[in-house]
Amino acid sequence: MSRHNKKDKHSVTPLECATFFLRNVVLEEETFDVHAGVIELQNITLRPDGCLSCVLPVTERFANRNRTLHGGMIAYLNDVVGSAAIAAAKRDFNTGVSVEINSTYCRPAPMGSKVEIVAKVIKIGKTLATVQVDLKLLGTEKIVATGRHVKFLKTSAM
């Protein structure tokens, strides 16, 4: 499976793989993720439609000077939750390296609100994986941001 877990990848459920990825793999020693700080994502679920869903409370720590969710945090969530969705789909923590990440910012998420992050794997091919990540104000259909994340998957020929 990977150096993070000795289990065979077929003995781990996709949700276990995604949750482990979000709680452990992104927090390895001396990486950007550690210095950015631990994010406490809530309600991590793998929905029946295959989408990975979780919730982030918008706290002062993740806010900009306008007291809304910072755009850099939105891009970070696009990266991390999108990667976790790939981990769940592949049942493998090795999600490759980012080739492209884009975010479109639609409306502010005020401090004190909660944002639902939904990541849907569009395609996993031989060398690339593509994920769509949407952030909505929890309990509404109001889109805060939408993004796409493309990752290069290491191939055995390399």
C-alpha cells in the first residue's frame, strides 16, 4: 500500500484510506502541511455517489482580514481533500504530485460559518487523476468556491 501502512490495499476501505490520508499522511515531519497547522476536518464521509465530503468550521485561524475564509485556505483544501479523494478511489496513499490546481472564488464564507468540502474524482487514468472540489456553505447550495486538481500518478515504468 505505502510506507504509511503495511496493510494490503484491498483490506482497507476507501473511507479508511481517505481518513488516514487526511489525519496522518499530510502531517509528516517538516512538510508545509505541518507548518500550515493541523486542520480539524469534521464529518469525513464517503458518500454513496463516491464523493468524499467533510466540513471545516471557519475560525479566525483560517480567516483573512475581512473575517472570511482565506483564498489560500480554499486552495489548500482543494489540494488536500482532492488528494484524499484520489487516495480513497485508489485505496493507496501515494496520490502523486500536483500538475494543476485551480480555484474559482464565488462568495465569502464568513467567520463562524461552516463549509462543506465535496471532492469528486472525475477520472483516474494511467498517469493522471482529475478531481473536482466544491466548497459550499453548510446546509445550503451556496457555492463558496469550486476547483479542479490534476495529479500526475507515478507509473511503474519510471
